[in-house]
Amino acid sequence: MGLTVLNVAYPFAPVTADPAGGAEQVLAQLDQALVAAGHRSIVVACEGSGVAGELVAIPATEVDIDAARRAEVHRAVRAAIAGVLAREAVDLVHLHGIDFADYLPPPGVGTLVTLHLPLDWYAADMLRPERDDLWLLPVSASQVRRAPARARLLPPIGNGVDVARYRPAETRGDHAVVIGRIAPEKGHADAIDAARLAGVPLVVAGPVFPYPEHRRYFDEAVAPRLDGERRWIGAVTGAAKRRLIAEARCLLIPSTAPETSSLVAMEALASGTPVIAYRSGALPDIVEHGVTGFIVDDVAGMAEAIGRIGVIDPAACRRTACARFALERTTAAYLDLYGRLAA
């Protein structure tokens, strides 16, 4: 008999096939896998989302996300979840947002939470749940290594990407790329400085979400660094994103956050594009130094690595992605976990 799974997205970002956020991308992958396997997928997400299953939409947020707006949106999410649980026989609720504590269903329905972000970004008491029907799932061994004492975690399920959708380009340009939401911890300013120091063009791709601190970072740290050779093109998705990655000489990930995973790094490697990343969180576990790219510590190291990226074999990048980051492995593990928790 098929399962009915209610996935609940982070309510301030849409769920699409190719979103800016990793949590939204993983949710989209699981929604598609549930439907393909003959299960029922219900998704609570903001307007503008597109899902394979059934969408229960809450209002999208276009204005600045302040405390009042957060409270309003969280009320809408709680109401949407309660409505689904009242009218449907849900086998499992799966929460993906960092703010999951604000709309956690009451005891009585099994609830899985994927911890997509660094564990110290969550409230400490939420990592030690007392409920028997609440399970916390990390996404990498790196995340588990950084877990606080007595955190109650399931064994991690690593993220994956559809390696068949990302293929090497016939010709490669001279430009580097940095892709992802623009925020202080993502380090786009460092990527621009490193590209300028290395003397190479840079394409900066990613949205600026309506958080005051994100807009301020773009206005004060990113925009003033842009020029004719280092340019920002906004959000990029679909075929345009795949082409941008595949045609680049390398992908830069100058994140200072303790990254729990990196889907864009996996996508780049599947495209045969080497990755140069800071030594943050799980990034050294994804990028094999000297084999699929370089792990560096600062702007100068990133610039130096850009200059010698030609020693990295694109075929080795592609082989690694196929062997380690295939999406089928991730979705199969989740579907198995759904079945075990629902039982």
C-alpha cells in the first residue's frame, strides 16, 4: 500500500525543480520520487512553487522578512498543516525549514525533520527531542561530527543530484562562476576579489532574498566590486544554469558557513567542472583536493588555485560525481526511511 507523505518547505522560498536553496531542491527531488514510486505527495510551500504531487500553498513573501512577517507566515503554515492532517490520512510529516519548531505538528503523527543547515543554527533544545514520534535527520557525516552532546540524530542521508542532467560542455570558457543566494556567509565578495586577483572573468549568479542583511550585503559588499569582467546576472535556473556551470573553467564556493552539503558543487563535478572551495564544513568531504578541485583558506589561495585549475581532469570530476553523488541513491534511502518510520 502506498504512503501519504506531507512535506513542509521552508515557507519563505518557493519549491521548484531548480531552486536557489538546497533544502528546496531536496524537497523537490523527494516529491518527484514519491510520485514516481506510486505514493501520494502533499507539499505545503509558498505560492509560486511547482510540485509533482499536491501543493497546499501559503502566501508568498515579497516584502522584507521581519519578525511580524515571520509570525504571520508561521501562522499560515500551522493552519495549512492542521488542515491537511484533519482531512487526510497522513503517514508521515517531513519538515525541511530551519524554523520547523514554529510549526511542529503536535504529538500523534510521525514527524521527520531534515536538518539541512548547520546544527548550531537550530535551537539547542530542538536537537534533543523527547517525543518518540519526532526524528532528526542530518545530511552529512561532517554535520554529525559537529553535533552537540546528547543530540538525538538518525544516521545521515547524503544529498545527491541528477547526474544525467549535468553533462560536460564541448567547449569551456575562461570565466569562473559563483552560484547561490547572495548572503554574507556565502562570501560572494571574496569570489569577486579572487577572480580579480587571478585576472579572470567571473559570473555571479544568485538571488537576493528580501532579508535586510542580505540586501545590505549586496549593496555594500557585492555591487561595488562588480565591473565589466565581474558581473552579476541574478538568479539562474534550468538549462541556462547547466550551461553556465558546464562552460566555466571552475566553480568557486567561498562560503564561511560550516556547510552541511553542497548541491551546486555536485552539479559542477557532474558537469566536469572543477570546484575551488573554502575549508568550510562538509566542503572538504565533497571536493577532493588536487583531484576534483582545490580546498583553500582565503582569497589569495582561491586566486592561486584559479590559476592552476588546468591540472584538474574534468573526466575525474565527472567520474567522482557519478560514483558518489547520484540522486537515485539519495531518494532510495529516503523512501526506505519513510516506510520504516511510517510503520
